[in-house]
Amino acid sequence: SLLKLLKSFSKLSAFSYQHSAVSGQRSAVSGQPSAVSLQRSAVSGQRSAVSR
């Protein structure tokens, strides 16, 4: 029964690892738009500096 318990535990830990990896990818994806908006604001700032 101990072996069965170990197997089920390893399955569970693998599942939780996959879940954390997926949530990490999601947070990375949500972080991308903010980086894009930052680049845009930097570009608009350069343009205003050039127009001056």
C-alpha cells in the first residue's frame, strides 16, 4: 500500500507542477502587454523629444 501511496503522490506532485507551470505561463503572457505598452510610451516620448 505504501508503494501505491508513493505512486499516487508522485502523480499528484507532477500534476501540481504542471499547474504551476501553466499559471506561470499565464502570468508571463499577462506581463507581455504591459511591456508592449511601455515600449509604446517610450516611442511616443522619443517622438516628442524629436519634435522639440
